[in-house]
Amino acid sequence: MAGVLCSLGVMAQEDTLSVRQNNEVIELGRSVALDTKEMTGAISVTSNLSHKNSIKPSNQLFGTLPGLAVLQKAGTVWENGATLYIRGNGSSSSNSPLVLVDGFERSIDELSSEEIESVSVLKDAVATSLYGIRGANGVILVKTKRGTVGAPKITFSYEFNMATPKRLPEFADGYTYATALNEAMRNDGLAPRYSNTELDAFKNQTYPGVYPNVDWLDESLRDMSYGDNVNFTAQGGSKFVRYYTMLNFLDNRGILKPTSDNDGYSTQLKYTRLNIRTNLDITVTPTTTVQLNLLGNFTEHNRPGESTDNIFSALFQVPSGAFPVKTDRGIWGGTTNYSNNPVALISGRGYARSQTRAMYADVHMKQDLSAILPGWTAGFKVGIDNTASYWDNNTKNFGYESASVDLATGEKSYSTLRNEGTLGFSKSVGSVATHFNLEFYTNYIKQWNKHSLNATLLYSMDKAKTKSQNSGRAFMDIVGSAHYAYNNRYLVDFSLSGSASSILDPDDRWGIFPAIGAGWILSEEDFMQRDWLNLLKVRASYGISGRADYSVNLFQDIYGSGNSFYFQNATNVPASSSGMKYTQMGIDGLTYEKSHKLNVGIDFRAWNKLSVTLDAFYDHRTDILVSNGGSISQIFGMSVPKINNGVVDNKGVEASFAWDDKIGNVKYHLGGQFTFARNKIKNQNEEYRPYDYLKRTGNSLNQIYGYEVVGIYKSQDEIDNRGVEQLLGNVRPGDLMFKDQNGDNKIDAYDEVPLGYNATCPEIYYSFDLGLEYKGFGVYALFQGVGNYSKVLNTASIYRPIVSNNTISTYYWENRWSETNPNGTLPRLTYSGSDNNYNTNSMWVTDASFLKLRTLELYYNFPTRLLKKTGFLAGVKVFARGHDLFCLDGIDLRDPESIGAEHPTMTQYAFGFNLSF
């Protein structure tokens, strides 16, 4: 099936199981569409998106498309769209794929889940060379739903959502924190902060207003967020006009707790979005068709006057015993070290509100010219997008004070550290962006005898601009492609594009991107004819695509304001005069990256039930823009421009399978996919390094480097007698012991080695799903995991306690080295910090591999015979869904996809119904 996977084989719109269709037509964009049976490229397609509705539709793609790695992001619901990679990473610069919605560059996250018909991933050169200078990182095509000929089909659905934070950390109570702080200061040779009497006050909570025990997470976060998703669609039409219309409204109310303390406004993390779509297909004449697409997108989010990042940074920093939420006088608590009372940041800083309005409009006119030449068509497409965001800030400073007590007399005193501010107002235009697309194309299809030909010639222009200075960029493409088949079994694809970008030097903006693919459908040969064999095809492709999404003006020399110079004036008195200076040296010969892609694949289908696709790929990326500083002496005096001489090889394999069958009244599905992609830096203009193990060249992109831990120093004698001097900082008992890699009896920067795998994109990405349906009752589950993936554990307070006024996690407290726990597995506590313990080393580089239950759905479709009695209902489905229900991994304390001091990822639950009329 030419590398095409329709994940659940496919799941029908109503989520009932159905067997895969043998032949489908796939659109490659650029006005090119081919029968999947005859494709020679590596393309994955899924329409199995109905098992999850998401505020950000990119979060529906986990494990659905082979070759596409989808990584979850933490953050509020309006900023947690997934990170997408196609076949791993091939560049030291951006690896983001090109995303097109209905043929135009737009974000998938601006859509609603309901309006998406299918998502395709283009991975090899035959497909990506069509996109010239923007195709190197792969292409994702999103197709929205369209009208059909027939009576109106109306659907209404409602979904209630709840979500709980995943793996919130457990921090020490006030007494434990105070004890830990004292221990850390003693370890540093400092006097302890708290006396035994004060420790007793923490332990016994004698004066909770001065020696408190505050659970900041419990005070600041509630157990669940809540949301609604309401959707209405109408679809139908005649042979002259077909329509698809949709109205989608969703909202989400976040997990902050103290949000209703102020009259007139809330400080909750709230998000609302309204999407209105109309897609029209109009038959103007028997030979002329017009498609009109229009999407209006209106969003609003509300948050506290303090940023979400700062709120969660405070939750991960402020100790339980630092100060109370409010003092006994009802004033926000704080100290000279802590002005970031987490509850006050949520409740006492006012609020901020943002609105975004977007309009996406495009028209596609197609003219059949068969009267002139049979099989000839031509057309044009025009797209105009406009987005703008507006900010209202209603913020203030909260007043706070510190409290103290005379433990002998019990007399309390208070010190005002800041007075309460007044609520101020400001407004601003956050962003304004316009995007214009124009495309002209002509297509010729001809079949004669045993031959068939499908050829396309296209011109396109893409211009985008935001309100900031020097932000405009434009792309231009001239594309030709041809698909030839002989006797339905011997296949050849050829594409050639000339592509230019305004980002490049005006004298060198064009690039040429050829590609060729070949295929052999063995199942059409007489010697392979079998009743059970539906398809057996081998295919291969090779070609070049490019990437040039750099910053603007990199090829220009730029001058800016310089320092003052002294000159003699008319009276021979030195006088200061400002000057100019060289602030950027232009990149000489700036060019685009070139991705040389080779792909070999096999497609197999049998018994109308089983489908298997296997691919092996090799991507040789050249002319990557890399630093040139390693080859120029620092005596040069300014930043050296980058140079296009980076080289990276990326290679791997993909496999996918699906089995769909029906036994009696039971329909079932089994499916899975596996992708392995490993890259290697071949050249990056690396500076000289005296030892091979120090060299970055030859290892993966974003490889982690650090020191190899061989133990923990348990005594001063062990430090003195080891015979290896650790020069990273003052060494004390309880510090980490590192391996001397070069045998010079010193631990310094020359002893860093590669640790684990890269921390950006896992080398292994896999999933498996299963579905079962019996007389309307159904269950569907999707598991997704990654391997060969590493993370650096450096989260404040969890792995970096006490330093920088951080609190301490229960995990660290229980596992630390101390004089009373000499077998502790974590380094000693320190107040002043430690270059020995809190650098990048093998203790903190951990395996981040995981397996998650991404989706579990239980549903029931009411019988048609029962619905007919109502006279108006065509379908009723009720469902319950869970997303990210569990995770198997080795980190445990945090979600392996979100280990930082940030808004947590969420386990989601949804309950709803779908009605069709």
C-alpha cells in the first residue's frame, strides 16, 4: 500500500471497526494525487483520530503514524501542543517538519479535532522534493472534512473533560527542611541556621505563624481541571454544491486553587476557543469546480498577573518552613530571601487576559480542459490568513511581611517588606501576522494500452510577515512531477523543483531538488498470483530536498551604536563623540541545507485483513549552518559568522502492521508500529579537542556530555589518599567521585565523556493498539513508548535541594549521604553549592524510556433498529475515555516527558455522547 498506514484499519467515523479498503487515492500536496497502490514513496496516512478530542490536535497523533515521533509538552492547555519529528533528527538546527492544512502552511493546533479528516506524513525524497527548500525535515499534510452529495447529515456531540496532575513532587515538611538546611550549612563549614529550640518549634508547631509547615502544592493547586467540548456539524449537498460546516466550542478551567479571592475577577488558568468552519465544493459548470474554505478562530485565555512559569518555579522552590501563607495579621507572608509567595503569586498579582482572532481563507478553482486535450486540467489556489492577539494586563504588587517571635517571651514582631499595590491596567497588541499563498498548476493524465502517465507542473509563492521589524519572508517554487506505470506493475516517479527563499543572499537564492522513485508490484505478476495475496510491492527512491528556515539578514553586515570616541574640538579640547560598530558579520555564501534521502520499502497485504509495511532509510544532510568559532582565534575580537559546512547522517528502519477481521458479531483490530532512527555528526567545524572521547563529531546530535561517577567520597581520608585530584571545586566527604578518563590523576574538563543518549528525540519510537467491538459495545486501547532516550535530572529542589534557597524533596532527604547515612546514594547536602555534585554527570543522566497507555476508550453505539423508532436519530454513541492513564519508566518522581519545575502534564478523563441525525 505504498507505505500507507491507516492505523485502525480504519476506524469508521462512528468508531465501529471496519476492514481496510484495498485502493485509495492519496494527496501529496502540490496538486499531486496518486493511487496508493502505485506510490513509490514512503508515506503514512491515518484517519483514526476520533478516539481522542484534544484542545491541541497535535496531541491526538501519539503512535498513529510510523516515522512520526510525537512528544508531549508540559504547560497550560493553550501552550502544550506536541513536539513533532519525522524520522528523528537530521540537523543541528531546526528539525521541525513543514505542516500544511489543506495545502497551505498553517498550524494543526489552530484546528479543532472534529474538522480533521486525515493526516499524512511525507518522509522520502519523491514526496518531500516537491516542497524544495522547505522539505528536508519532512512534511505533514492535514486534510479537513468536505461535503458529500446527499441529504444533510447533522451531528451534535458533547464531551466533559477532567484532568489530574501527574506525579507532583513530594517536598519535605517544615521541620525536615530546617533540619536539612542546618545539615547543609554544617557540611559547608558554616554555622547552622536554626537552633534546637527553633527546630522544636517547627516540630511541635508552637508558633505556626513564624515556624510554619505549609504544603505549598496543596495550598496552590486543586486536584482536577475541568472542561467542555461542544461540537455541531452539518454535511451534505447536491451535485452542484456540497458543504461541510462546523461549530466547535471548548473551554478549560485549570488547576490553580486560590483564584476567587478577588471581587470582580478570577485568576484561574482559563481557556476558551470557538472555531467556525465552512468548506464548500461548487460545480460552476460541468468542467469547472471551485472549493471555498473558511475558518474563523477565536480564543481567549486568562491567567494570574504573574506568569505560569514563575508560579511553578516558586512552588518548586519555597520551603514549607520559610513563612506562612499569611501572617497572623492577615498579610501575605514572605522574607527578604523569598518574595515569591506561591499563593500570593496566584491570588494577589491581579490577572492578565489575552484574545486571539484568526481568519483562514482559501479558494481553489479547477478547470477541466479535456475539450482541448483529453486528460488535461489546470487550476489555481489562493490563501489569505490573518491572525492577531491582544493583551489586557490588570496587575499589581501584593504586600507582604515577615514575622518573628521571642521564644523566651512569646512576643511577636512584624517587618513590612512591601506595601500592597493598586490594580493597574495596560493593553498591548501581542502579535499580528499575515500569510499569503498563491499557486498555479496544470495536470495531465493519460492512459494508453498498458501505459499510464500522471504529470503535474506547478508554480507557487508563499509570503508571511509579522508586525516585528525585518520579519517578512517569502518562498517561491517551480515544481514538475511525473508518475509513470507500465502494465499496472512497473512504476516510476520523478520530481524536480526549483525553489527560492528570501532568507538567502539575493545572488544565490535558488536551489534545484530532483528525486526519482521506482516500484515493482510483484503481486501483479502471473507467478505471484494467489487468492490470498492482495498486494506485494517493493519500492525505492532517492533525491534531494532542502531547508532554509533561518533568521533573516544573516548574509548582511550590520552596524549598530558603538562606544564613544574622543576627538579634539576647535579649541583643541578632547570631546566625546559617539560612533558606530560592527555588530554582525554577514555569512559569506549563505546557502540552504541539502538532505540527500534514500528509501527502500516493501508493502504487503493479504487476506484483506493483514497489512505490513517495512522501510529502511538513509538521510545524508550537508551544508548545515554551524559555528565557525572553533577555527578562529578569540583574538579576532567579535562573534564569527556561522558557516554552511555541517554534515549529519541519519539512518534507520520503520515497520508497521495491522490486522482487521470479523468473527461472527465480533470485530477486532490489532496494530503496531516501530521506528528506529540514529544520527551521527560527520562534521560540525569542531574546535580542537586533545582526546577522541571529547569529540562531539562522530556522536549524535544533542548527545549529553559529562563526568562518569564511580562513587561518593565517604571520608576526608578517602579524598586525601585517592591519588586523583578533583579540580572542579572544593571536595568534601559526601561529594561525587569521578573517573579519571585520561590517566593524568586530575579531574577537569578533559574528563567529560558521552553519557546516555540524546535528550531531544528518542531513537526508538513505537506503539501498538487494539480494538474490539461486539453488538455496539466497544473498547479501544493505544499504547505508545520510546527507547534510547535520556534526560538530565536537574529539577530544583527534587535533585538540586537547598542551594539557591531551594526546598528539599522527600526523595533526596531519604537518600542523601550524611555522617549518619554514609551509604546514601545521593551527594551530601550543601547550602553554598557544589561544582562537584551539581554538574552534568552520570548520576543525573538517566534513562528516560517509557511506555504509556495513551488512550483507553469504552463506548456503546445504540442499535440502528432502535433508533429508527425515534424517526429522527441516525446514530447515538456514548463513551468514556482516559488518556495517559499510566506510565512505565525508570524515573518515577516525574513524568519522563516533563521533569522540570513547570506546569505538570495531566492524566485526562472524558465522558460524552455523539448524536447523528
